[in-house]
Amino acid sequence: MNDKDLLDKQIENYIHNRMPDAERIEFEKALKNNPELRTNVIELLTLKLLYNKELLELKQKLDSAENELKKEKFFDAGSEE
């Protein structure tokens, strides 16, 4: 694994809160001292938040559609046979 792969793995672990406390502290020190790393992490965190927001909105739409179908007794239609 080269240095870039290792850094990418560290960033991934940081963003997904999978970093041990001691490693997190060291990584956050690096973030303070490395503007390029900080920008990269901020961009990836932003993408993660947008992705999570999109998933939440999709789930809400699906839940709403399911509730509408339940109101129309759509799921009960097959059990009348």
C-alpha cells in the first residue's frame, strides 16, 4: 500500500468515525497543519452529508408512497381472492 492509499484509508476511516481515539487526535493535528488535507476532508464530508440527505429524502418519499398505498388498501387487494 503506497502513501496515497494509506492517506485515503485514513481519510475514509476519519469520515466514517472508524478511527481509534489516538489516531484521530494525530489525524486532527495533521488537519490543522495541512490546508490541502483539510480541504480534501471537508469536501468529502460535504459529499457524505449530501448523500445521507438524499437517502433520507428518498426514504421519506418511499414511506409516503407506502402510506398512500395503505390508505387505498392496495396491499389488501390480493388477499380477496
